[in-house]
Amino acid sequence: MSVGVWASPAKPTIPLYVRFNGGWINTDAIVHDANQPTGLFFPLDEPKVGCLWVFPSRRPKRPYGHVGIVSAVRNGKVTKVIHCAKSNFRRYGDAIRETPPTVFQVPDALFVWYVGIEDTEASIYVAITLTASSLPSSSLSPSPSLRWASSLPSSS
């Protein structure tokens, strides 16, 4: 199962998205949503593990936007992002990879949080682990900001 990449057989019927682009949840719609008073995403001033880093398309120069899950932050700066890209496939033979944040360093990129994920270590761990479980083990390098199950607080 992958949290960051999904295919839907039908467009969602969320009114904000229907009005914006006919209902699709894509990078342009996520950025639009984050800049509205209500929606599925809200903007963050600083990155944190588990947030999305997204930028919209800027046609014709940049026909596609991009989105990834921040997987490591050090001193307020993103050091690793899990994302799907053709360049990852060309370089590694695998499109979904955890990489340095180079591709996201554009002026209009922003950090957003999905309102459906609680801001707790356990839920961030689950979101990143579910995404990482869809990757070949060779594509992930250890990130010091990730906490594995043995270091999570117990629920008892």
C-alpha cells in the first residue's frame, strides 16, 4: 500500500475540487486547497516529517507540478523526500525513491499538512512506513528523523 501515490477509478466529488478543476486531486489543486480557509490541506510555515512538499504546474514552462512526503528534516531544512519521478526511474530503475530535496527547491513550493493525519509521532510513522513499504529496500537510506516502531511511545 502506498500513501503518497494512488489511483482512483473515479474523480472525487469534493466541492472545492469540483469547482477548481472538475474534481481532480493533483498538485495544482493541493496548492489551491492549502490557500483556502477550508479543505483537505493547510499550509505549514516550516517543514516537518510527514508533511507534503508540493509545487504547482506553471504552464507552458513547467507543465507539471510535483508532490512528495518529507521524510527527514534537520535544523529546519528538508534533507530527504519520498516522491515518484521519471528522473528517479532513469537514475535508479525505480520511480518511487527517497532522495535529497533538490527537485522541490523552487520558489513556489510549499509545505502542507493533510487534515486526515493526526500530528503525532505514531501517525506520522504509519504514513511514512506505509509509503516506504511500497519501495524496494535499496531505495531507502536511513533518515535520522524517522523513528521506527521500537522507539515509538507505547499506547498503553
